[in-house]
Amino acid sequence: LAFLLLRGFRRNLAGFSGAYLFRTADGAVAAGAHFANGRMEILHKEFAAYNVAVTFKDPAALRRFLFSRDQDILASILANDVAVDGNLNYIYKFGFMARDLVQRLGVA
């Protein structure tokens, strides 16, 4: 919805392509996002063609990350709650887009 309504937010995707996989180590949760041609597609299952995969130790670690005030992926890595496979630059891009959206919506 943000991509449709917030013209300025769409600039974050100009020329960007990448695939993100978020999952838990036990396989109970898996989802992803694929960005290409200025669009985003949500994926509701695990897939192999990702640029970066974030694997949370367990569903509780995923909840702690999602509902934390700061959502610092580095702190989660250091706490052994998460493992990252792939290019970390994609994680920082995703974090930037999430923070930008929160600021534009005025929810933080």
C-alpha cells in the first residue's frame, strides 16, 4: 500500500532489485520479499534464490526482533538470536526502507 500511496517512498526502489528470505531455524516460519522493476512481491514460503537470508533461532527470537523498539539486526546477531547468509548490505537497505516508511507514516 505504501508503494502505491507514497510517491516519495517509491524512490527507495528505483533501480533496486533483491530478494530477502526471513525464516526460523525450525522451518515453522518462512517468508520473503522480492524487489524488482520498482515493485515488491511478498513470498509466503522458503525459496532458494535470495540475496540475503535471515534465520532466527526460534519463533521467540523473531518476535523479540519484530517487536523491539530499535530492531537492531547487529544486536540480534551478537545475541545469537539470528544468523545471516548473504550480503549484509541488503539488510541495511531493508532497515533503511522500514525506518523511512515508519517516519513517513508518523507511527514512531
